[in-house]
Amino acid sequence: VILCRFGTSFIKLNNRTIYKNTIPKINGSKLCSTQVSRQANDNTFVPFMTMIQNRRAQASRSILVQVQSAKSYNELYSYCSTIGEVKDMLHYSDNSEQMHFIIVEFKNELDVNKILSVSSHIQENQTVPVQSPFLWFRAPNNKLGKLKQNKTAKLLVENGTSVISEENLKTALSHCTSVSAQIQELYMLTKLNDVGQRLRFITAKQIESTVSGLFPNVCAYPFGSSVNGFGKMDCDLDLVLKLTGHKENENSRLIYHCKAGSGSDRNMNQKNMEVLGDFIHLFLPGCSHVRRILQARIPILKYHQQLTNIECDLSMTTMSGVYMSDFLYLMGEIDNRVRPLIFVIRKWAKEVFLTNNSPGKWISNFSLTLLALAFLQRPLHSPPILPTFNTLVKHAAPSDHFITEDGINCTFLRDITKLKFKKENDKSLESLLFEFFEFYSQFDFENKAICLNEAASISKPEHSALYIVNPLERGLNVSKNVSYDELERFKIEVRNAAWLLESQESSQTYKGLLGIFQNKYNAKYKLNFAASTKHNRLMDVSDLFEGENNESGESHINFKNKQIEK
Ligand code: GTP
Ligand code: MG
């Protein structure tokens, strides 16, 4: 029997936990969001790439079935069990709770092939007869009859993608007795869970299987917050699609005939993405709102996968985003305070309008994450919590050696159990949050750059308002997009937050985090911010990649603005 606490009540069904409208408080069950990276109550470290491979394999063993309601699970189980061996079933619904889905994970990938081979299309002349693991479970017709109830059928999770409302979150936080407890609570209630991760890998699998006929070794790697441990329940899915062929084999006398690539790599990439965009738009079930942003330094396709309710950003060029995610994942695994702390910093930045979903001249979640990690490498008053990037490079094993096709050296230690790093810092989350604000309210942004490679601030190589050295490509600034105005606001807000946290200690009206989430400057800024972001709606993550100019020499932002004007 697994018991989970759900705010005020315990819910138990068939010896399995079921949760509705909230996310369990204690991750002692299979609902643990890092289930594939860490087993419950087991602190065994699983390297990033192993976690990715485990999740990919899990997605290959899964189908996603639209059903009438969660109650359909028993019948679906009975039906699927006549074809293969079902391992787990997990239910979720869309935001309006109109559409219901069950992820069916089989014990064996071959069972998925069997299921797909016996599934059918209806009205073939009216639909594009695509075969994919996205299915719907139709009502039984008279010929087939209703299936018997199966006593072994179990639904592991119900409503697995429900996101806690702001109101419920604030109520939960107001019941905590310390800021540290609030930070931990915020993390547990908002982090991406197991169902969210499964759906992201199933969405990636859909793209992969689309092109696998032509490119059997194709791989769609999720990266960014979906996999680096800093993702919220509703985070977007960043994907890089690699068409990878067979490595050249000198002993083979048979060589594939292939078309010669035309034009520059960039040109070819843009053309491929154009075609892929059409494919997604025309053929892929559930995919809509395809937008091609091909002039950016990293061309991307944006689309919405309606069946999994995930916003996707797909690129086809560099793997560096995946290796960057590996680095961030490692940092989160080294110390269990890192993720809760970064969650609260990201939440605070959103609440005080420092960040926004559409990229622009403001600080991004990614830059904010690097600021927090840099702080943890050298807190103000205590020994470091995290090692520097150079320490990871120094300890790298031969198997950690990776260089991307565009020449970026991504070699660093992947197995943190091999890291000899003294953990002497036992500060509470509350102290660390306060120190973070204090650290950046005193930081010399005018002359110094933030660098995670070594434990010292370095002089700014050029005059961007905020300079954060890209740990993988030291010549690049990941926060080049940030304007002087936005940096000024960041400085004001960190000072403000430090002051609010400190002054609450002596005040009667303790609100903890809620106090720093609602400061008096918010309302004033909100209107201006909403107006300024409206014009940047077309921009996307690729614009943030060091803000380089495109081939014609104009910046992406100008280019996009022209497109909007047009
Ligand atoms: P959210 O989507 O806001 O939850 O966070 P995220 O970390 O996924 O950020 P985002 O979707 O904006 O970017 C996805 C990933 O792309 C990041 O985690 C980085 O690995 C990479 N990335 C984003 N911005 C930059 C940048 O300016 N430079 C580089 N080198 N990589 C970036
Ligand atoms: Mg993202």
C-alpha cells in the first residue's frame, strides 16, 4: 500500500495512489518525477544519458489512447491484454477535462508493434491514414460485445497532468512554518512529474517515427527544462532531431547512394526544416500551429501537440543544448537543495515580471538558472555547494569525451559518484535564498562577468549589460539579449527581495515567500510589461542563442519585427 498526502486528504484506491487536481506532497511512490533517474528511497545516481535512454525505451513501449473517461481503463486493459502484457496505465485529461487519455506501457516493445498492426483507420478516404502510437478506443460494437472486467487491471495515476492552481499553491505555502519549508513545498507541488516526462518522450518519439523510414537511425533528443530537472509541470519541450547515419565503416564494400547536399549546411538545414514543417502540419495527428522560424541563428519549428498538450520547439542542428542540459542535470543531482532553490528563484522572477514566456530583452529562465548555479559555486559566507565547470572537466573520464559536429567541446565528468568534492555547506534553503539575493545585489555587473568555469568573477570581455559566460563555449555570452533597463530592474528586485526577507524576520506578519512574490512594484510594472511583450510574440528561444546576427547582417529581432510589420 502506498500512501501519499494530498494537501488535506489521503486518497487510496486498489492499493494504488490516485490524485486529482493536485500533486502529491510526498514522492514515496511511483509518482516520483525522477522515477527513472532515481528509484524511490534509493539515492543511486543515474547519469543523464542513461536516464534519457531509459525514458526513450519507456516511450517505445508505450501507446497513448484517447478514452471516454478514466473509468475506461479496465476495458482498455482487458483489450490490450489480449494482445500484449500491460505494465502500467496512467490517465490524464486536457485542461478542460473534455478529452481523456491513458498511457499504456507494455512490458515489451514488440507488443506495441502487435497493437499497431491490429489497429485500424476509419473513413480512410477522409483522413490521412497515418500509423502512430496515438490511438483512440472506440465503443464496442454489437459484433465484438463488451469485454469482461479484469480484476488485475490497475490505473497507476489518475489526472496525471493537472497543474496546481495559483490559489491552491499560495494556500499550501501559507500553511508552511518556515521559508525553507515553503521552498521545498513549491518544488514538490510544481515540478514536472512522471506523466509529464513520459508525455514529452512520447511526443519526441512521434517526430522520430515520422522520418524513421528514410532515416532508421534518427533520434529526437529532448533537452532543456523537460529533462534537466528544473522543469515545471507545464514547461515546453525543446527537441533536437539528429538524422545520424551509420559511422563510416572502412571494411564495408557497400556504400549507400545518397543525394548530394545542396548549398551551405545552414541552407540545407533550413530546407529540411521547411519540409519537416509541412510533414508535421499535414500528417502528424494532434500537431497544429506549426510556425517556421528559420532565419534565426538556430532555425526552429514551433508547434503544439494537442494530444499531449505540449508546446514544442524543434531544431535540427547542434547537440550542445543536450550537453548543456546534461551539465545542469548534474548540478541538480550533486546537492538536493539546488533544484528547490532554482525553482523558487525562477518563480520569484516570474512573479516580479523579470521573466516572461516570450523571449526578448529580459533575462531568460536559462540565464537565471546559470546565475543561481554560479552563486552556489561561491556563496557569500560559506564553503561552495557546487563544483566549478573546470573541476568537472578535470575529472572527466575517456568515456566523457564529446565534441559536437560543430566543434564544441562538451567533455566533462558525467558520473558524479567519481567526484571528490567536499560537502561542508549545510545552510538552509532560506539562508541560501537570502544569500542569493544579497550576492547579486552587491555584484559588480558593470565590470564583471559571471563565469561558471572557475570560482571567480572575471572582467567583462565586452559591454553587454549582463555577461554570463557560456560554460561550453567560453567566447559567448548567454545573456547578450538582456538590456541595461532590464538589468537595472533585476538589481532593484534582488535588493528588494533581500530586504523583504530580512524585514519579515522581525515583523509580526510573516508571509515568507508570499511576501517576495507580491511586492508593491509589481502592479505598476505589469501593464508596461504586457504591452512590451505583445510585440515580441513571434520570438523564440533561438533568438536568445547569443543574439548573433543572421546572414544578411540584421539582428533576429529586427528581422522578426519586419516580418510582423509585413
Ligand atoms: P523553460 O523552457 O523556461 O522552462 O526553461 P529552459 O531551460 O528549457 O529554457 P529554454 O526553453 O529557453 O531553452 C532550452 C535550452 O536551450 C536551455 O536549457 C539551454 O540548454 C539552451 N539555451 C537556451 N538559451 C540559450 C542561450 O542563450 N545560449 C545557449 N548556448 N543555450 C541556450
Ligand atoms: Mg524549455
